[in-house]
Amino acid sequence: MFILIRKKRKNIRNRLLFLHESCLDTLFPTKIKIKPKGDKIVFCRPHGGLNDMLVQIEKCYRYAYTYNRSLYIDTSRSGFLDDFGRYFVAPVNVYFGTLDFLNPPFDCYPKCLSDNIAAYEVLYDECLTLLHAKTNTKITFDFNKNYKEQILVHEQAGGGAKSIFAIGRLRLKDNIKIHIRTIIDLLGEYDAIHVRNSDYKTDYKKFFNEMNEKLGGKIVLCTDSYECQAYAKEFWGDRLHIVTNVPDTKGKPLHENKKLDRFQTNVNALTDLFVLACSKSLYLTNIEPNKNHPWTVEKGWISGFASLAKSLHERKDLIDRLLYA
């Protein structure tokens, strides 16, 4: 269990602009700026949850910057299952969307994508590397090498700590930024708990008992588990404040779930992230090892989403820039 303590910044800006959930639908995907035919491109198609996505984006950004390429980010096959341009504004030479303005054959690497660079099928190998289904080719490239091909494609998952750099390069769309900061400002001072209890499990009942006497004020729970949220409402009573309601997914994770309203689900995930990061004290639960899960974790591991929240919690300057600039 990680316990992180930081004093809440006083008098968070009082210029509240209220945003009802119905207003969120006014956002539109970012339009792709068509580049010249010869422009060199890194085409990033991240998989996994938010932290994995940002780690893969940061990896591609650094390569594109080093070798003077434009970066195109297609998150339609990621855990978001949606266009990142509906949530974020990209920095210079970074674009959200797909390469639908180019025609085959493509001058690309890997070569197996030369006839179809967007709609191919993928599969995971035993090392959880994404492969081109027809040729078993890894859909990536050597990040230490300069290539002559116009388009380099990287479609992989995998987390780590570099997500904080990626989110720091982005800007939230104005409506989403207002939505999140309004919720945080209305909460005032609070302690926050994160519990992942979908594909990975947490002994949240034991954890709540341990925390019961340590938490004396307002408590906010962010979780991907319907049953955990329902139990917390009974356990904490009026002390508990819920900012996003979790649907009953029968234990399936919220990311990569095509049955859910993707836009609302993704906005809720971003809201939870910043609510956790802006808390006075942040409590993160450890995930229990699951032999049946394809991604193996060791005892004491916290989820990638929780790790990103922890990093943001320690970066007041970055929170202020993302929510109030």
C-alpha cells in the first residue's frame, strides 16, 4: 500500500464554469492536417489502458522528435476505443487520427503493411507483443535506428513511468478541462482512494477496514468496480463522495469495453485521474497476482492508472497547467 500526503493548495480558482454532462457532446474529433506526400511520419497505434497508451505515445514522440518526423496517433484500437482528439489538443507536429489521406502501396516499415496500413488484424504472441496476424511480424521498429521509409508503424501495449511526460505535452479540451476542475473545486478538501477490481482483484474490504480510523474527513473513491463502489457506499456512508458512477460490467475492465458509451467512459476516467491527483492524501491499493491474467504482476504491484495518478499527485505545477492554464 502506498500512502502519499500533500497539502491541498488553498483557494483553488473560484471561476467556476459549470458543465452539464449533456454539454460534453459538443466536442468534436481533432481534424487531421494533411501533410505533403513526402513527409516522414511515425504512426502510433497504442493499446491498453490510459497509462499504457501514454507510455507508447511518449516513446513514439521522442523518436519522431529525434528524427524530425511528424507523429500521427490513432487511438481507435486502444483502451479508449475513440479518437484522442476528442479529449486532448496535440502539440506541434502531432496529429490525432489515421492516415486516410494516403493511398497504397505505402512506403512503410514493417513492410507487411505496405498494402494495408489501417485495417489489418493483430494478435498477441506469448510475450504479449502485438503481431501482424497474417505474417506474424512485430508491428514496431527499432527506436535506435533512422529509417529511409516514409511511414514507421508502432502498434503495441506496455506501461511504465514515462506516461507523465506524455500527458504533460498535451492540453485537455476546454470543455473537458472545465468539467473536471468544476468537480474538483466543488469537492473542496478530501482524501482519495483508488481501487482496481475488474480483471485484476484487490482485497478492498480489508483495505477499507485498515483505513477506517485513519481517514477522518471527506473520502472520494475512484474505482473500476461496480461491486467495490456499492460496498464503499455502505461502508463509508455520508463520508463517501462519488464523482463517477461505475456500470456493472460483471468484472470486465472499463477500458477496451465496446459495450459502454466510450466518450462518457473516457471522460470519467480522466475525471478520476485528476480527482486522485488533486487529493490532500492519496491511497493506492495493491493488486493481487492473477495467474489467469495474460499480464503477470508481482505482489505489491499497483495499476498503471494508479501509478500515473501518483505521478500527477506529486506534480502540482503540471496539474495547474493542465486544469487552469
